Amino acid sequence: MADKIEQFFNAYLTRDVSSVYTEDVPKEMMASEVNEDGWYEWKLIPGSLTDDDYKKLESEFGASLPVSFIEWHKRYFFAECDCSIARLPHSLPAQPLAEIISNLDSYIAEQLIPLGLIPFASEGNDTGPLVFDTRGSVEKNDYAIRVYDHEYDGELEGLSDIIFSSFNKMLACLTHFLNETNTRKHFEVIADFYTIDPDGAGSTGRSYWDGWIEMGRANFEEFGY
């Protein structure tokens, strides 16, 4: 049986895996030729990063990344990872850590990291970064996840309640979302998060996800999608 990381990537690969071609893309990642608009279909190839590569990054930025996230990110090289409700950092062989570095190397990250809040992805409505909340934690395997509203410019008032209890639970919810939205409406599937992650999405995160559900239902009723 596939583990949770394999399950996620298997689900992701059922969607559109096309991207704009750049010189950073190796031939072994290309599942098609580049079309006349500059797009190509990509495929996963095995990752080659080591734990030490991430440790060096953590040391450089004074950040702590959970083991669960590192294990996910280093498994493969992949050209995109936009899951609609969240955009996770992709990884290309020529610049495998570029997206993670981009999330850690910003003015807002500079304000948040010393507080124990580590930006690692982007929220799907462009509110701001998703952050690992390492405050008070003694276990590096996983951290709770919150949203930070970038309009607050580094002030803690911009921090949401916990929306996922851990990265592992986030991965489980995203895998379910990717699989189920092939046949169900987005706002219907998001409600399942409450059961998948009862301690995060189904608890402190419920109001946040209720907002997504209400917005999705309103869009469907008005526009039909």
C-alpha cells in the first residue's frame, strides 16, 4: 500500500500537470514536447536532496522545518504543486530548494521566523503564507499550521487560528481534496476536512474552512462552478 506521500503525488498526477517550460527543466522530467505556447507536461523524477541540505537551509534562516515536510519535499522533483486551496513549494533539480528559500527570504518571513512562525507555502486565496507554528514545541516531526495575512506586515494580529493540526494531516486533506474534486464540488469536499483532521480543521480551523465553503457555494450558485 502506498504511503501518505505517494498517495498525495498519485492524487496530484490525476490533475493537469502542465507548466511553462524553462531551461531549468531537465529532459527526464518532460512527458511531452513543448507546445507552441511554451507549455509542456511534466512527470515526477526521484529526488536527490539529503537531510543535510535542509539542515543547512534551517541554519541559514534560523528556521525549523518539520521532518514530515522534509520527507515529503525531498521524495521527488516536481515542477508545480498548486492544490487550489494551498500552493506548496515545488522542486526542480537545477534549483531544488528555490521555492522554500523564496518563502523564507522575505520581509514578512524575517519578522515571523524569530517568533517561531515558519512560512513554507502560500494560501490559496493569496491571503499570505501558510506557516508552521513551532512555538512551545519540543517535537520536530510535525507542527501545527496557520495562515498569516500579509497585510499585517509581520504583526502577530495577522495570524489565524490553527487550520491544520500538522503537515501530515494537511497532506491527508489535500490528497482527499485532489481525489474527490474530480467528481464533487470543491465546497462539498472541504467539509470532509473536519473528520480527517478533527484536532485542526475540524476544531480551531472550522471557521476558516467554513469561509471557503461559503465562498465556494456562493460562486457555484452565481456562476455555476
